[in-house]
Amino acid sequence: MKLPSPIRESGILLAGIVLCLTIPLSLDAFNIFSHSYDKLDQKYGSFTEDMRLEMLGEVRKMFYFGYDSYMQYAFPLDELDPIHCVGRGPDHDNP
């Protein structure tokens, strides 16, 4: 049985309204950033701007330490052999 056009359209409109009202509620369930903050989250959950800049500098120093060591001891080979402190080339027998 085919419904008359106004009833069918009102049913589609009602379904659309229900869908629009329920989607935001269901999306909040998957939001990993909305959670209650306890004392540990408040103390350790985020960095201050000074701490962030300090950690950024530390990461930069660690990166350049590794990169400069590679350039000094292993370049142009693939990797650094840490025991002999020389570069190791590609393993053609076991790629």
C-alpha cells in the first residue's frame, strides 16, 4: 500500500528530525576528549607553555644528536652498527 504524498513526506521529515536529534548524542559517546578530570589529570594531563617549549627543545636536541651521529659515523650507508660505530650497508642477501 502506497501512502499519500503528504503522509509519506511528513514521515520522512519526522525521521530526519529524529536522526538529527540523536546523532549529536551518539557522537558524544565516541569523543575521547570529553572526560572528567581527576586530580592526576589536572596535575599531569597537560603542559604549561614553558614546559611545552622546554620539551620541544629537548626533543630537537635528541633528534639532532641521533641525526648528527648518523651523518658522522654511518652516512652514506643505511644504519649505524652500534657495537663497532661504523655504518652498515644494505643487506642484499636478506632484503
